Amino acid sequence: MKERKLLLALLLLPFYFIVSCAKMDMVYYPKYIIGMYKDNKASETYAATLFWGEKLEFMKETNIYTNTENKEVIIYKVKRLSDGLEGYVNKAYLIQNPIAPGVILQDQAVIYDTPSVISPKKNVVSAPALCYVVEKKEPDWFKIEIFNPPDNYAFKAGFNKIYGQKWIQTNYVSLNKADVNIIIASLIALNNFRTAKAAYDKSPNLTNETKLNQVRQAEEQSLRSQMNASLSSEAVSLVQQILNIISPQPAQEENAEETEDTTDSEEDL
């Protein structure tokens, strides 16, 4: 009897392997900030915005068509796993089965075209930089694809945009999920704050002032609620700097005003 059960288990093993691989092949993430649509050409009926790092499940529905530029476009139906929302996205905007989402927290980390410090081509990364790890090479190299945020999301002006997949030493990349999530939340918070502030600066009325204060309070509370012991010290330091941009403390505002007053006085002299 035991021999029969063992034989059956051995016979079913390839089937389980195939099923598990099939399930694994269906996981995707957005490479950028992209739109999800209700129509199967992913171009007409907007459904939602998908941010970098949101996990998606392929729903086994594909639409292929030729666009007005005579180029083939492949559309996938996907489900956002965080809330179950389904819609259509351009396959070109997705990455399939990265090893993990990560984040580079140290400024001026060096990336290379090959997994070697003597690679003739190299560049530096502006931190924080979100990335997908797509390959690991022992003993200490990751192949990564970096997210280039739109200007309104970037921590600092002049974010060094990196295109294509590059190599970086593993100690520069945090795979800590808490680090990755709070940096994603921080970039979204920066965009929301800057959008509200731009509206207020353009038209400084009570409505826009109220909206700006609401955004400041909501984003600050959201980020502070995610600050916990599981975060790395580098992530905490970056988030604190972002909080100071979104909601500067009174002392900082006074120092800024004093600096302006001093500058004015010097100009008068």
C-alpha cells in the first residue's frame, strides 16, 4: 500500500511542478506609473492608475492589434492583487516575475553595465531609487531595472535617470519590504503635496489653502504611521527628509524666514 502511494506521488510530481510554474508565470508588476483601462485596447476607458511595485495577476486574456503607426500592441487583462480590481494594460509596460522589488537608499551608489567593478561603463544612482531585481550573480551582484520617477515624484530635482538593466553590488539594494513600501508611499506623498502646493501658489485662495493643509496632514500621518522598527536607518533618514519637505516644522520655517530677512538686509547694504 505504501509503495502504491509513493508511486502515485512520484507520478504526480511533474504535474504539480507544471502547475506551480504556470502560476508563477502569471505574476507581473508595472515598470512605470501606468493606466489601467476597461476596454481591451487599453486606450479609451480609464479605470485606475497603477503605481510601480503593485503586484498584478495575469487573467489569461490577451488582445493583439495593430495601432495607427502600424506597430503590434499586446494588451493583457490583469487583476490588481491589493483590491481585486481588473482591467487592461499594455504588456510593454509590465515586468514579469522579478526576483523582488527593491530600493537603493544610499546616494551615489555605482551601477555597471557588467557584474564587475572594472566594467568600462558605469553610472551613479540618485537615492532613493526603486528597482526590480531581475537576476542574481554570486557572490554579490544584482541585475536591476530602475524606476525613473516623473519629476513631481522625485525626491530631488535632477534625478539621474537610468535606462535598461544594469548591475549593482547587492549591499546597495534593500529588499526589505517595509523599506520598499515606505519609499513608494513617500514618492506618492511628494507628488500629492507638490500638486496641491502648485495649485495654491497659482491661486492662493481659501479653498486651495484648505486642500493643501489637508494633503499635508494626510500624507504626514500616513508616512508616520509606517515608521517602525522594521525600517532600515537609511530609509528612516530619507523619509524624515521627505516629511520636512511636506510639512516643515515651525523652527525650520522660522530659520527660512530669518535667512530671507538676512539676505534682504545684505542687499539693502
